[in-house]
Amino acid sequence: MRKFYLILLLFSTVGCASSNLNERGLVTEQAMVVSAHPLASAVGADILRRGGNAVDAAVAVQFALAVVYPDAGNLGGGGFLVLRLQDRRIDALDYREKAPAAAHRNMYLNEKGEVIKGLSVKGHLAAGVPGTVDGMVQVHEKYGSLPWRELVQPAVLLAARGFPLTKLEAKKLNENRKDFIRYSTQRPDFILKSRWKKGDTLRLKELASTLERIRDKGRAGFYEGPTAQLIVAEMQRGKGLISKADLQNYSAVWRSPLTGTYKDYTVISMPPPSSGGLALLQLLTITSDYPVADWGWNTTKTAHFMIEAERRVYADRAKHLGDPDFYQVPVAGLLDKTYLKRRMCNFSLKHATDSDDIAPGEPGPPEAKHTTHYSIVDQQGNAVSVTTTLNSSFGSKVFVGGAGFLLNNEMDDFSIKPGHPNTYGLLGGDANAVESGKRMLSSMTPTILEKDGNLFMVVGSPGGSTIITSVYQTILNVTAHNLPMQGAVNAGRFHHQWEPDVVLAEKKAFTLGRFLGLWWKGHKVIPLSRTIGRVDAILVLPDGKLEGGADPRGDDAAAGF
């Protein structure tokens, strides 16, 4: 009886399924930027108007987000970039953070071998060596066209002159104020006011000075000289691990993108140490064998199948994914169609599978909470998909004294102890154990789709472990369910990650009948008061125009011409 009343309580929180599925987003003729903040999108669009290409705009947007969207836009974090040029050349840049040289496998455990709560999440020991600035320098050197100074200057001006806070950003600054004070050794500009409100002007003078050094000296303006000295001094005051040598030795890595097919589409995404591209390709390959278009958007049958596919893919992620420079990830085996068919052999349309009955698969041998995403297409048809992060909202909550920016808490993305969940509840093993100089596993999934050899979609999302499923569902919303780009982004989302064995669902993801249907099949569906993901995407329409999908779950905005 108690269980019955609990189910009734859960049902009472379920809303109607998404009603804005057919909404069209901004449509432009030539070029577009979609990001988490309207000011950052405007900066990128202005760079494109001045003749810059998609990479130029990406660099400018990255630095602008570090100012106006500080809970995820960053200098002290890292990310992944996937690009497709007009001539169909593709590339991928890994500017993920790395463990400091002094990091070691048991650094977050006590003398009994137990995890020390919070040590990998907040404070100085949570921070990995930042990769963002080096990543932007490298991508600009290889593919940029406008002078570096012109791309960083808009961010300098935003920080120096100040900008009006949105209601959402003011709320987040207020909510995190105590942590900023607790974990930072010097008081940052963010706490100059005890209570921020919408429309208040936030000026970040220390950050402006840091950006000026990056503008004038490029990589050396961050990894050497005054900024590097400020980072090391902050580490020493807070007993962190990042050293001068760690900063000098950091280098982003160019990697070959993962590519695969789904129906009539070519999918281009990020390889390990991101798990996102591989997991997305696994999900889409599995989906190609099932008639989800006929079953319909978020029907009980469609959602049941997608949950079961996600359950198996996330089980594989827990065992087989890690930094390929330290661990041989069996990419080919995990993407093998025969292997993926075997993974679904015990799938039943009638009932849910218990996650305890699903183990990570055994593929063939390997080949010889906060994040932000932005998507860009320029006038020439070049496309860039970038996901960048500090990990949790505002990262480690540590500001670099005198430099005005936050450090990440990406060390929590390692498996700090086999079988121990991270902030997002994800499990991991030896493949993703903490190791000196190693890159931690990520769920970031910057992705580009082609159709018939032509650019079709640029897509990605923040959201920790929910990034993969947010991108997966958005792609299916367009390709299988024929939703416009904005409608596909608006659509209610759900998420399953093997363990814990629950389905998280936005209130607008399912009608009450479909919600009941999933429970009847044995799924433990939890309606959320919060949202899942914040997808920013661009769709190339049949006439060549561009439609933006800016996620209404945040302040996200599309801009272009």
C-alpha cells in the first residue's frame, strides 16, 4: 500500500508532454552562432560579420563565455572541439584538463581506503591543469583567419566595462556565494555585493587584466608569467597540486574524430578521452535496427527501447572508457555492429531489464553537472561544435587570487575508487583511475552531422552524464520524428545511465499515460523538478538557410545573419 501511495505522489508531479515541439527557431541566410548566453552569441556573430571564420568565432565565444557565463564558460577548465570544413575535412581538438604530476591513484582516500567526501569536488585538490587557453591558441594557429588580438578583445571589454546580469546568472551567484568565500583564499569580484539581482552590472577587473595578458602574449599570457605565478600561488595557499611545471608542460592534443553512420546520416563526434562520441555512435547504431519513427516521439514503446539501449551503453562506459594515451580503449570492438546486436539480445519490448542483470560487454580487442556548449556555422559552410566545462557549476569554487577566474573540479571525473560514483552517479574502474598527467574521462559530446555529403546539423549540450542522452534524443527528434531544430531542443528529455537503476525525466517528457506505461514495464521513473541538458544546435534547412535551436532551459540565444 505504501508503494502504491508513493507512485501516486510521483504521478501527481507529472506534467503534460512538450507542447512546443513544432516551434521554429531563428532562421538566418548565411551564418549562425548558438551559445549559452546572448552576449557571447552576439560576440561570435560580430566576428563572422567582420569576415572571420567559424574557428575565429569559436575562439571569441569561448573567451566571452569565460566572462558572462562563469559557471561553465572558463579559462580555468577545458573542453573538446569538433570541426568540419566546407571541403569536408574534419578534425578534433582535445583540450581536456590533465591530472597534475603530483596526483596519484589514492589521493582522495583515507588511511582505511575510504573516499573522503567532497575532496575531489570542492577546493584546490579538485582542480586539474587547465587546457582552455592552450586549446584556443592551437585551433587558431591551425585554422583561424583573423588576428588573435581581435578575437580576445571583446571578452576584455566585457570584463572591464561590465555587463548586466540575467535573472538566472544573478541567482546562481547568490546561491554559490558561501562556497566562493569558503574555498577561495582571496575574495573575488563575484562577492563584491552580498545580493545580486537581474540588471546589476558585474565588472571583473582582475579577469580583464588576465584576458589582456592572453590577448597580448597568447599562450605565454596564461601558462607563464604573472598569470601562471598567480595560479601557483593560489595552489600553495590552498594546498593544491598544480605546479609551474604542470602549466608549462600542458598541451592540447589533436585527435581523429570518430565517425559512423545512422540511416542516411554521417555522424562526426569526439573520440576518447570523451566517452560521448563513442556512446552516441553506439546508441545510434543500436537505434538503426528499431522503427522508432513509426513508434512515435516519446511514446512508451520508444522511450522503453531508448532506456534499454542507454542502460547497456553506460554499462560499457563504466568499464572500457578512459584516456587513450594511458589505456587501450577498444573503440572498434565497442562500435562493431555484431557486438552491439549481442548487447541487445536480452532486450524485451514487454518489460524493463534490471541493471543488476546487465554487465559491461566484452568487445573485441582495441585497434592497433556543469558544462556549456556552442555551435557555429560560418558563411563558407565551415562548422564548429564545442563543449567546454569546469565540471560542476562554478567548478571547484576556487578563484585564482588576483587573476579573477575559477578553477575546474575535473579531478572528480576520474574514478577516484573503483565502483564509487562521481558527482553525476557514474561508475568507473581502472581505465579511468587517477594517474599523473592523465586526462579524466568525460561525457562531452560535440557532434556534427552530414546528410548526402552536405552539412546537416551541429549539436551538443552540457549536463554531466546526461550530455550523451540529451544529444542522442535531440538528433532523433529531428531525424526520426521530423521536428524543427527549436522544437527538437524544446522537447522534454529523459535519462538512464545503467547505475543507479532509475529513469530521470523532465516533467514535460511524458504524458501521464506514457509515464504509467513505463512504470508498468518495470522502469523506475523519477519526475524531476530540474531540467536535463541545455542543447544548442544548428540545422541546415533544405533551402540552405540555418535554423538555430537555443535551449529555453537557460539564457541560451542564437545570433546570425
